[in-house]
Amino acid sequence: MQHDLAAWRARLTPRRPAIWFRGRWHDYAGLDLRARRLAAALAARGIGKGDRVGILATNHLAHFDLMLAAPKLGFVPVAFNYRLSDEEQTALMARLQPALLLHDAARASQARGQVALALSGYEEWLASAPPWQDRGVVVGDEDVAMIQFTGGSTGAPKGAMLPYRQMFYNAVNTMMGWGVGESDCVVLATPAFHAAVNALALPLLHAGGRVVIQESFEPGEYLSLVQEHRASLLFMVPTMFQMLAEHPDFAAADLSSVRWAISGGAPCPEPVRLPYVEHGVRFRQGYGMTEAGVNCFAISLDDAERYPGAVGHPMPHAHAVIRDESGEPVPVGEAGELTLAGPHVFLGYYEQPQATAECLRDGWLWTGDLARQDEQGLFTITGRRKEMFISGGENVYPLEIETALYALPEIAEAAVLGVPDARWGEIGLAALVLRPGARLSEAELRERLRGSLAGYKLPRAVLFLEALPKSGAGKILKPRIRQLYESQRSPACA
């Protein structure tokens, strides 16, 4: 299996534009040259196979330099979440112990104590690298291609070890399942430290397509980049799609080049998708996780429009089974935990054998996500296993309530979770962000929801916020919502 993607692409399509960054296109031959220079510069510092090389920065060409140079020398790239606190960052650095840390100016203080190199001098450092001499390093299918941190939305981030076979099969799955090819272009606006870099950016480089790097997401600039470079694919998390649709330039934007948009990271509510559909953009829902590729399901655009909540069928090189707690497959139509198997599944968590054993069992990845399969074989994600709560003896799935909440025009953002209650065991807490100028009381909210939800599913506690707390990857942080609720709780809201 060919793992030196930069070298292979440089031989096949050397002059084809590959990555746009800061006003300039880099072709595939140029990317391979940069990768060889970076490998030579790192080798001169004594860095070799298995050593970890980190980057702490907003989206930058250096993220891709690291990923493309890694198979030449065998080091392991690690992209750190620049949105973490100093304390969280220090703990991750101590665990991973990077041999070198690249960082941007804004993260200089968090890089202290590390062997570090500022990106302000990065280009000069590459240019001064000694000539690359092949060290004869061979990376195999099971060698670690990179370490990516899990989103951390339900606990401390874990370092997922992604092997080279996972990178390859995720790209193959994406090209086959989503029909991605060399004529496609995407604007990378999601953070490069996140698994979303594997959703379209890396598969597009495998296919010979084009990637436009946006250093940090800003809706107006994103729209300009899509139009300037005639992007054919849109990939973001729901919060970003919502921000884009609310931008004053959205209505007049020329999105005629876009073949389709896909949402990842969390289920995308219908009100968020609707402005794109009205704009002529076809929309599909994706599903993936750091530990599995990330692209696990494929759905045709026609089925995506007929069944907007479905993620589709398993990718060509993927297996999916919905199981009960004993591990037995559940009947069609019933909810259970989604388990995945195939060459797109990760190796485990870095130096966390217990956490690895909990999710990798007998060749299957237990995702922690609840899913349901219909008679047509389509899979739909119904929520997180850890987020399901029991109220008065009834199972309640927050995603179902969130879907009903998003249907109310007053609500801009919503998150539901179970909180302890003396009478019912647990009740639903709805954390809401209202649209500007909107008004909605707790009593009005429950009355409006009665037509679409059973009584036991109605939120019995409501927390109105100016914004929902989110992770660096844009995921809503429900543990922080719980903390906010507990700090503000009073007898009146129970």
C-alpha cells in the first residue's frame, strides 16, 4: 500500500493545483518538495520514527506539511487544540511529549517549556534545510500516521492513534461513497486539529482535488472563498452552517458551483439546512468519529432529501451493526448502540489501554452513539448512549427533543440533557439561545411542544443563555451546561 501520498501525487499530477494558502496555490510537486524539506529539517534535529511532532496553531499549511512529510521519516504528527486552557494544554503536552512543537504567535505562551519553533520563521527554516536524503524508513499499514484528540465534549480529550491504513481506506471510502474526485474543491474552515481534516481535505488530496485553507472561520470570508475558487463541496459543523446562513451576504452569494453540502460533528437540524435548500444547495447528513476514519456512512442525495435525518448505508470498506447491551444485534427499527468494524478503525488511545479496551471489543468499535436502522437499510443516529436519560421509568433521547425545539422559529440553538430530580429520577433540561428579538417563556415553550412530544419528554427545566458553550471543534459542551444549571438552580425550576 502506497503511504507517501506527496511523492505519489507529485509523480502523477505534479502541476495540478493542490492547496491554496494565503493567496497562493501550491501544486502537488510543490507539496512534495515542502514535505522533503521538512523531513530533512526534522532529521537534522535528530527526529526519527515514532517521535511526535506537534503543531499548535490555527489552520496553516504547516499542518499539511507535517502530514505529508511523516511517511518519509516515520515521525507522528500531533495537532493540538489551540482553544484549550493553559492547564489542559500543559497536561496534554506532558502526556504526548512532542520532540518539537510548531506554534503561531498567539500560542507562544502555551509553547513555553517545549522544544518549539514559531511559525513566523517556519518558511525560512524550511528553505535552509539540508538536501533530503532518503533514510530508507518504511511505514507499514499499522504504523501510526497521526494522533488526533477526541472532541472532549464528554470528558478530557484522548489521543486517538490513527494508522496509515485508516488514512488510505477513509480516502477510498470517501471517493467511492460520496463520489469525490479530482475536479472537486473544498474550503477547509473547520479546525485542522480536528478529525474533520479527514472528512474531505485529505481524501481530496488523495483524489487529486483542491483544498483552500481558511485560517479561522469567518462567514463572510468563507463565502468569498467559495465563490472565488468555485468550491464544489461544503463541509462544516451545524453551528458554522447556521452562522453562514445568517450572514448578510448569504442571500446574494453565488453558490452555483456547489454540488452538495454535508454536515458533520452533530446532527444538523432541519431549520439549519433549509436556507441552503432554498439556495439550491443539496444537503446530506454525515456521520463519523475520530476513531473511525472519519467517514462511515454514505447516502445518495435523493435519499438524503427523502430521509433528511438518515446518514445512509455503511461505506464500502465498513461494517456497521446496532447492538443491545449484551452485544446482540437489535431488530430492525429498534435503537441500540452503533458498532463499527473495518480497516478505517483506529488502533487505540495513546497510553490509555483501559479506555482502548472499553471501546474496542472483539474487533468492533463501540461508538457510544445510539442508532436505528429502517426497512430500507438506512441508518439514523438517535443520540449518545451516555446522554440518554430515564424519566419516570421512560427512556428519553435528547436528540428527539432538540429536533422539536429547533422547529420553533424563536430558537437559534438548543441542547437537551438529563438532570437529577427527586420525583422523576431525571428530568429534561433544555438550554436555549433565542433569536434576536424573540421572546419565549418556559410555559409557552412546553405548550408549543405538546403537539410533537409525549408529556414525559417535555423539558421540565429551561436555561436561557446568550450562547451555548462549545468545544474547539464546534460541539456543544453539555457537561458545562450541567454545571451552569447546577450553579443557577432554584426550587422554582425543578
